[in-house]
Amino acid sequence: MNLLVLGRGKTGSLTAEVARERKHFVRVVGAEDNNAGEALTTDELREIDVVLDFTTPHRVIANIEARVGASKHMVVGTTGWHGELDRIRGRVEEKGTGFVYGANFSIGVNLFFEIARASAAALHHDYAGQIFERHHKHKKDAPSATAITIQKMIRETSASEKDVEIVSFREGDVVGMHEIVLESSADRIYLCHDAKSRRGFAEGAVRAAEWIAGKKGFYDFKDVWREV
Ligand SMILES: NC(=O)c1ccc[n+]([C@@H]2O[C@H](COP(=O)([O-])OP(=O)(O)OC[C@H]3O[C@@H](n4cnc5c(N)ncnc54)[C@H](OP(=O)(O)O)[C@@H]3O)[C@@H](O)[C@H]2O)c1
């Protein structure tokens, strides 16, 4: 496939590398080449099958609007914009394109989401819960989309009225660590996912691009990761 990766940063660069390893033709565009969306005109996108986005919370909505306008399939890894999901879903459905977004494209985290769901039962047995998330100091959004997803899953599964608290830490070059701690008067349960590198995110995003290429619709990676 012909892929366009938006974002020459930590995750975008690795995503391009993984896509080339998987024999795709890849173009990478950074902020300098796309300041006002000049890399996303219908002409520029003509030969592109899927666009992958690993940019910034401030830039991503403009990028999405341009690509939906050009009826392009998309994989959006950038976080910090999920408050606009319903509006973007409407635009994608109106245009009939394919769109995959995800708080986290790593298979390990998506397995961890299921562990989080199971752990919600503790809230019915006198446990109090907390979510701790740690990321590198350059991360722009807090709490992380992954922590918000875990919180939502625990809320929905436990049907609890009060949300489990999220505590965010921004320090050093931590790739991404998420912990769920459940505490009763008798004991503590610790659940932890710790990303060793960004490779898992990059592989998941490229596989999502391969999966969405021949489809239409609006998908959350956590609902489709088993198929990709
Ligand atoms: N869903 C997941 O699995 C997952 C995993 C990891 C990260 N993320 C998210 O992905 C995003 C990027 O993370 P990162 O760690 O790669 O950040 P990063 O290293 O800061 O990279 C962000 C990149 O976006 C580029 N950019 C900004 N505006 C742009 C534009 N208009 N067009 C093209 N590129 C533009 C920047 O370019 P310059 O360098 O030229 O300024 C920068 O290289 C964040 O929102 C992060 O939370 C998601």
C-alpha cells in the first residue's frame, strides 16, 4: 500500500520504519511540511491508500478534517482529542470512509484493558481503586487516553457511581506505564502494564492500516485488535 505517516516524532518515525519493513511504500510528513495542511490537499493525497497520524492534540483535528474531506482512510494514534469523537464519527459516516482510532495500539495494552475490566469486580467487595499513569515529560495530554479508557471500562463494568481516581506523572523518558491498584483493609492488588519501547504502538498502527484499507466505518482499536 501507499501510506502517508503524519508526524516525524518518536512514534510516527517508528511507525514509518515498521511499515517499510512490512513492504509498504511510505511517505512521512512533519510539522514543517504541513503547517497549514499543505500536505493534505486532494492532489497530495491522490495516490495514498491510508494516512496514519501521530502528531499533536492541537493539530490532529485539522488533519482529520482535511483527510475526511478528501475521503481518505485513516488510522489516528494521536490522543487528546477524544472529546470530539461523536462529531468526527458523523463526518466519517457521512463520507463513507474507513477510520480506526485508539487510545493505545499495543496488543499488550489491549489485553490489559480486559484485565482492567475483570478487576472492576473488586469494587463490589470493599476495595477502593486508583489508576497511576507515567509518561515522559514531553507528553502533551494528561491524563493519558489509555488511563481514561481504563477508568471508563472500570466504571461501565462495576456500574459504580464514583470514578476510580487517575494520578498522572510526567517524568524522564518513560514510554508509558499504567498501574491499577485496588486496596481493601486486608490487602492490595497491583496490576501493571509497562511499555518497554514504542514498537508495540507502531506495529499495531500499521496492522490497523492494513485492516482498514478495504473497509468502511468508524472503529476503536480496542474493539477490533483481535482481527488485525
Ligand atoms: N495510540 C497510541 O498507541 C499512541 C502511542 C504513542 C503515542 N501516541 C500519541 O501520538 C502522538 C504523538 O506522540 P509522539 O510521542 O510521537 O510525539 P512527538 O515525538 O512529540 O511527535 C509529534 C510530532 O508531530 C509532528 N507534527 C506537529 N504538527 C504537525 C503537522 N501539522 N503535520 C505533521 N506533523 C506534525 C511534530 O513535528 P516536528 O517534530 O516537526 O515539530 C512531531 O514530530 C501523541 O498524541 C501521543 O499521545 C499514541
